[in-house]
Amino acid sequence: MFFALWPDRATAARLAELALKAQAFCGGRVMRRETLHLTLAFIGEVAPERMASLRQAASRVGAQAFALSLDRLDCWRRNGIVWAGCREPAQPLIALAGQLEAQLSAAGFALEARSFMAHLTLLRDAQCLPLPACEAVAWPVDEFVLVESPRSSSGAGYTVVDRWPLLGSGIAPAAAL
């Protein structure tokens, strides 16, 4: 289980185009459009009896909707991952991740010890060659989601199991629907 930002169709299409442009420079395996996401907090396995507590922690996050600009391409040489991120720290994104982490910790969920690194994986198994400058992909962020990643021999599969609107997004909370 993990919490993430999940792009709308238009944003996912622009990110998929960016992945193809990056692949032309350094090869690698392009991530499937329907799996593109930006992880906010990785939880791991969650016992069924803890799911209500996980959802309650997420419902206490009170972050504002914001526009994210993914304007940086980079590569981690160690594992050949090409990713998109932000040249400048995206303060609303950092605030959202921080609020979520605080609520999850208060509810007793153990999180990874490493610092939050905002990135969206575009390619795997790529050669880390100098990447071109990228045209910014504007992403209107109005919600965050809880995602289940069941184990499968056919690779990563993700299912969005719940959604939380951000303040000012115009999306009604699930309880109000």
C-alpha cells in the first residue's frame, strides 16, 4: 500500500510523451501510462484490521490543492531510473507529504526513514546519459490517493482504493457523495 498523486488522463498523456522523448536519448523501458504516479508515502503491507485507521489518518490531512510543474529530468545511475521532478522545491507538495507523514506516524504506521524525494519514474533500465532539458508538464493536483500494489508474476499492477480531495479542489469528499 502507498499514498500517491495520480495524474488525470491529460497529464498522464503528457508524461507518457515526456517518457518517450527521454527514451530516445537513453533507452530503457517506458513505464505504462496507467501506472504513472508520484509516491507520497510508502506503507507496505497493511493488515485488514488497520485499514480503517490508515484511511482515518489520511482524512485528517488538510492540504490545499495546487499546481505542480514537473520541469526536470534526471537519472539515478545505481538503478537506471529516469525520473521527472521539480527544479525548485514544490512547497505545496512538500507540505502535503509532510502532513500525510505526520498523520500516518501519529496513527502508528512505520514509514521509510529516508527523506521525501518528489519524483515520478518515467523509465527503468535506462543508460544515464545527459538528458535534454524538458518542457514543463503542468499538473493540477486536487487529490491524493491510496494505492494497492498486489504481487503478481506479470509485473507491477496498481489499484486506486480510495481518494481524498485537497482543500479548494472542488471535489466533494467521498463521505459526502
